Amino acid sequence: MTSWHPRILKSSRSKYLGIVEALEQDILEGRVKPGTLLPSQRAIARDLSVDLTTVTRAFAEARQRGLIRARAGRGTFALWPPDAPQVFPQSTNTYVKRKVTLDLGMNNPPVGRTHAFAATLRRDLDRLLAEDPSVLDYPTEVGRDLDMQAGVNWLKQRIDSVQRDRTLVAAGAQAALFGIFHLLCRPDDHVCVPSLVYPGTRAIIRDLNLEAVALEQDEEGILPDAFAQACWRGDRGSHPIKALYLTPDIDNPTTATLTEPRRTAIARIAQTHGVAIVEDAPYSALRPNGPRAFASRVPELTWHVATVSKVLSPALRMAYVLTPSAADAHRLAGVFRATHLNPPPISVALVRRWLSNGSAEMICRDVAQENTARQRIARAALKSGSTGAKFFSDQVGPHGWLQLPAGWNSDAFADEARRAGVIVAPDSAFAVGESRRDAVRLSFGTPRDHASLKAALDVLSTLLSQPTSEIRAVV
């Protein structure tokens, strides 16, 4: 027997969302209890006089929001909203409680949570396919030229003197970084990285059999003296430093942004020792008036990678790459052809359209504003108080860095948080060698709304306020 009377919420943007949001409202207001068997999709379509495909889309969205769960042979059942324990029937008269897992571990931007993004994506994909079906084919030379020029125009907003013959398009930042390190280095070569570094870079260094030289860092990023000492030792040893990798704006994971004096010092050291700089800039478009990029300071040494994943959407697997010279671009293009041929043509064409019609700027602005709103929630939930924890963040960044109080080990904290239904990323996921901080990275873009984010942060705040001896005995 069912006890939900399907309806369409009139304030919703579309019929299928109206069905989902009506169900969500009824669950939140207690009119639909956990474990309620919902009518079949065909019955809902008949009662609401809509197409079956509309109801199918509604059910798919409801599953993604954690509102329903299908049980083979038994039907589809309502669950509690994402910030509450969920229940569903295990048999005809038994219910099992389960905690919802809230993910603060995956560093997603919140673009999929904004109405404007979804509407823009649907509109421009439809127009793109109608106007230029060739985006479903391999790119032509004309198409490549247009794509490169779009990249030049975008990079020029933040970098001086960008040239078309130094610019490439790659299938995402990870593919670009792999190609750059493959080109610059040989097995056993030494590269400098922050002591806590993006895990994708650690994987590249491992797979290419390179030696990572961990540089000490503080709240402002890597220490120039540590870089200088590594270069000095390398020049006098058998393994000179081949490259320096860094994320100068909103570092992942620490959120640090290198100050102007540090950038100047690091650039001077790189020039003195002839060290290539691999500048990973996933978040730079969120702060267009930030400090000058290394690609502007030392263009002859800098390989600049600007992905769209963190500022437009992870679904668009592409990045723009600015190389030190046209010859370097030609060599790197050969590596790209061997490793991934070309980025997805439809993604590149869509981004090109967004850059030309102003949508990219609008989405970046929306992402920065939503990041700022979520950072405010995080700061309020994790204010230091008596816990001894310290929270570091950037106002427009998608993540924060939580330094744990004395007595907490980051892996143990991550384990306890997972048991309580929240996923976080411990510093062991970023550490090079023995570098540890007893800290965790918290990413704020994945929770579907502010209430879910606050629920996850409240769980972490409760954990922080409890002595570790109350969590787990040491024997």
C-alpha cells in the first residue's frame, strides 16, 4: 500500500523537477514517512498526465538526491533527507537504519548545484549540435585554430604576452601534467614539489620513476630558501633539479596563495639555476585580480596549465597549456598525440562557445560566489573555540585545510569521520615522504545544498570537541 499522492510543485523550473521537489517537500515536512512504497512510474505518469520519460527523469534525480531507493522485486521506497539517518525495508516487516555518507573528500566545484549552470549547459549544447554537428567528429585544422585562439583569449585575462604558437589544448590538467613531465624529465630525475602536494602529481612522479624533492611550506606556501637549497645541492650533486611543480593560487590541499615577494624570489632562483616551473592553475580564474602568474614573470621557464574542471565543470575534460616557446609547444603536441590524441571535441567546442558568449565568465563568477557562501558555513561550523583545531581557507576556493588539535592523528580522524558518515581527505593522501601535518582537507562542492554541507561539518565539529580517549582506546 502506498501513501504518497504525486503532484508537481508549480514553482519548479520543469515538470520532472516539480515531481522531485514535491516529493522532497513531502518527505521534509513529514507527509511521507521513511520506507513508504511509492506508486509505480507508470501510475505517476497517468495520474499527473505527463510522459513516462518525465517521471523516469524525476526518479533518476530523486535517487541522486538520496530521496528514494529501489528494491528489486519490491518497488521504490522513500528515504529520509540526506542529513538524517535513512531507512528502507529489508523484508516485509523489518527496517534497517543506515547513515547517509556525506562526501567532503572529492574536490568538486559546486557548479552542478546551481540552476544557471544546468540551464546554460542544456541551451548551448542544443545550439551547438544544431549549428555545428561536426563537433561529434575528430577536430579539423580550422576547428583546432579556433580552439587555440579561444584559449589565448582566456589566458590573456591573467597572463601577459600569450602567443598562439605557444598555446595547446589538452584533455584535462592531469593529461597535460603527465605530458609536460614526460617531456622534461627522464627516470631518476629530481623534481621539487611542496611537501604536501596534489595526489595526481604524486602519481605522475611515481609512474615516470622520478624522484620528488619535498620543499618545506608554511601558511604562505613553499619557502624560497628551501627551493634554493634544493637547487644548490642538485647543482653540486649528480641529480640537478629539473623542474619545480606548484599551485601558486589556492594550493591543493593547504589553500595557501604565494605572496608577491615569494613569487619574485622563487622566479629569481629558477632563473639562476635554469629550473623549469610547472605552474598548475586550476583555481586562478576564480580570482582574476590575484598575484601575477609565473607565466608572466618567467615565461621562458614556465609551463602553465589552466584546466576548466574546477571553474566550469569536471565533465569538460580539457585544459589550456601555455609553453615557454613555440618549439616547446610543438614537442609537447607530439606527446599529446601519443598519449591522448586530442581532448573531447564537443567539450572543447562548448567551452569555446562559452568563452565567446560570456557564459564562462558568468559560471566562474557563480562558482566563486557559491564557494564563498560555503566557506562562510565552514568557518562558522569549525571556529576554533576550545577544540584547538585551526581552519585555513581561501574565500573563493572550493576546499579548506583543517589542522587537527593535539592528540588527533589525521588517518584516525578520517576513519572516525567515515564511521559517522562523512568522508574527508587526510594529509597522508598528499604527503611526500614523511611529511605529515595531522590535518585533513575538506572539500565543500560535492554536498548538494547548504543544509547537507552544514550537517557534515557539524559531525566533524562534534568529533573535534571530543577527547580522542573517548573515541578509541589505545591498548
